[in-house]
Amino acid sequence: MTDTLSVWQLVETARHQDRPYFGDYVSRLVPDFVELHGDRLSADDPALVAGVGTWHGRTALFMGNQKGRTLTERLRRNWGMMHPEGYRKALRLAHQAAKFGFPIVCLVDTPGAYPGAGAEERGIAAAIAGAIMEWFTIPVPVLACIIGEGGSGGALGLAVADRVLMMENSIYSVASPEAAASIVWRDNARKVEAAEQLQITSRDLLAMGVVEEVIPEPPGGAHTDYDAAARALDAALVRSLQPLLEEDPRALLERRYERYRYIDSLIGAAEHFGPKVGATGE
Amino acid sequence: MGADAWIALLADPGSWQERWSDIRPHDLLDWKRPKAYEDVIDAAREDGLNEAVRTGTATIGDRPAWLAVFDFRFVGGTLSIVAGERLARGLEAAAASGVPYLLVTASGGARMQEGVLALMQLAKVNGAVGRLHASRTPFFSILTDPTFGGVSASLALMADLNIAEPGAAIGFTGARVIKQATYADLPKGFQSAEFQLAHGQVDMVVPRTELRRRLIHLLELYR
């Protein structure tokens, strides 16, 4: 499907109101899913749904942004834009998963962290930074998949993983096209041009080596067939998890570190940066 | 204040040894509009600037330190692949040697013209910050005006000691964007260093004139 769409049409598909959200996937992948709440500090962030359930015979921790489909639900879910409490909840449960040896699956679908005064007052920058830093210390397999929008640091705070996948018609970007246009043109109406230059499609990210795999969506897009999209996601996640289950935890963390330490090495940077592998003492 | 002036202010005279100044940015995404990224880089380099982060070793009050300084004049001090690479190499070297790591920030965030690869620098750098902490090496962050976006959401606030300059604007999303997105009236002093002190994000607010003396004292305490 990606072949026939313009970049902007892809952005609109990634944001489609009928696109399957975290809840649509988790109900199909993990039928006995039990939602867990709260960061144990001050609040529960409804923009991030997290919980445990049985996935292919083992207990796993699933978490992801929930956008909400009705206006009421969107307001409650804040369109999937997390506050600091969401990142703190994610980390609390990641540490819990490490305690019990549960693998972790993060399904990312957010325009970004919430750009509001309350988020700033409660330390959104440090919450995201702390999450990004701590994911490197969680000694169980971590998988991330961008299922819709992966916007900026708010998305990366849930996507420091051993393998990162993308649904075919999802996008992953340093900033939303609107925000990027506002920064480089000082005019967010230039969003289409920004989107075209940013290289945000699943195909772009696979070529750059930022994601390991693109999951094909049903003809017409994931919103036309939730069951087929969920089956494709499930199969790709299980396939990615298998080799990670056999890794020694220390080797797993070393490899996760190197994944990001040398993530820019594919895009022709190698000749300018020197050797990319083994520099941290493998 | 540019990186050169910060280095002159903090380092003992003649002690600065710059590292990895030869690694250079490249237009990896073929970015042409509204200005070609290559032209943006060339113009900055013609002004005598060498990327948004410069790093190296120095002594401060005769104590060795790693120093990494953002330069806002180079594409708004934006975090790029080169900036991330210099930061990560310095953090790894500091972790290996136990030499304290001093950071001076001034940045609008991640560099748009390097796309998602600029975003990935947040993870590259914070992985290295985690290892610096695990090695029990001191890390002090000096937050100057402005410190936002991908820099505040990566290493800037992850230090053992966060030291802000008086009046410096520090936050994740800039005030203009918050107003556009939420129609909120923001209080006077929103996101200032003093606001961040009151909200628990920084340890102290120190004027530039007292900074070197304070750092020498702190390096003594955390030796």
C-alpha cells in the first residue's frame, strides 16, 4: 500500500480515526490482559495503558499509548500525549517486569509528549530523559513497535528497545511535521513539505537502520481489517522475541546499548566516523 | 555566549585539549528547503564555528575534567549526529577514566535537518550517561539560556548536579508552542531557572561570575 500513497497521505493514514489503537491490538494479542495503574508517586496517566497478560504461553508486560476514538475518550486519553506520570508509570512497570522476568512490548502511538504547562511544571523533560536512560538497564527483552504516530522524544521514551518495528503505514519522526515546519519555516502550514523532507515513513526508517522490520498491513491499511493487522503484528513480535529470550541479560543490555550507540552508522556516516563496532569493549 | 568563551571562562589557561573536532556533519537526508542543509552548515563553518557541541579535556583549578559545551550559534545548538557522537565519546571516556564530566548546554533541541537520526541521539547519549553514572564518575550540568527539547529530554537534566544560570529558559516545549497548543496564559517567569529551581529540576542557580569558583569547590567535594 505504501507504494501508492504520497508522504502526506501516509501521515493521514497513520493518524486515521479508525486506525487500530493499542486497545484494539492488546485485546486480540493478550485476551486475559489485566490493566495496571499509576506511577506510585502522584497519579495515573490515561494516555498510557499498561498491564500484564498471557502472550504465547508466558506472562508479558504490554504498554502503549491510547488515543481514544470518541471526543470524550480522546479528552480523557489526551490524544495519547503523555504527561510525566506516564513515563514514570512505564518505568515502574518495566522494573517490575525485570523483577519477574517478563518480556516487555511497547506499542507507540503518540504525536508527542503533552505540550502543556502542567507537564512542564511536573518535569516532563526529566521524565522522558530518565525513561530513555533507564530503559538501558532493564534486563529483560524489550520490543517496541510504532503502530501509528511516533512523535519526537515523547515516542522515544517508550521505544528504547532491543528491536524496534513499525507497522507499514505508521510514521516516526524527530518532530511532528507541523512542529518541524514551525521550526524551520516558522509556519506550520508548510507541514507537507516538512513531512516530505523529514523521511518519516516505515520504508525510510528501515533504510536508515533505525527499525529492524516493517510489518505489512492489510490491503487498504490496518483500519480496514483489525484482525489481520493484529495477526501480522503478533507474528512479527513473536519472531523478534525468540532470539532475545535466549540471550544472557548482560549481553542483552550490551547489545541494546550498541544498537543506539551506532544507530547512525548505516547512513553513510561510517566513513566519517571511523569504526562503529566493538569500540565499547566487546 | 559561544563555546569558545565558555571554555575560556571555565578551563585553566592553556589546559584545553579539544577532541574529535574533525568529525563533521553531512546532509544525509538531502534536505533542500527552505534552505539547503549543506548551505546552513557551510555558512556556520565560514563563521568559524565547529558544530553545536565541542568537547575535550581541561583542568579546572588544577583538577582534570571532561568538558562538553553546546554552541547556540551553530544551527541553534541543535543536537545532531556529530554532536551526539562527540557527547557519547566524551561520556564513555570520562566513565573509563573516572574524570568528572562537565556539560554546558544551550540548545533549541534536536536538529530537524537530520530527521529521526537526530532523535536517536537522545538514546545514544543517554545510554552513555547511564554508564557514566554506573562508573560513579561525577557529572555536573550547567544549564544556560535556552535549553529545550531533545537536549533537556536527554542528558541536560540527568547530571548529579544541575546548575542553572539566572534567568535561563529551561524546559521541554517552548512557551510559544505551549500557548499555541493549549491557549494557556503562562505565568511570568515560566520555565526560568528560578521556576525550575522551585519545581525541583535544578540544584542551584549560579551567576556566571561565580561559576568557576563554585565548580572548583564542587569538584573538591565530589573528588
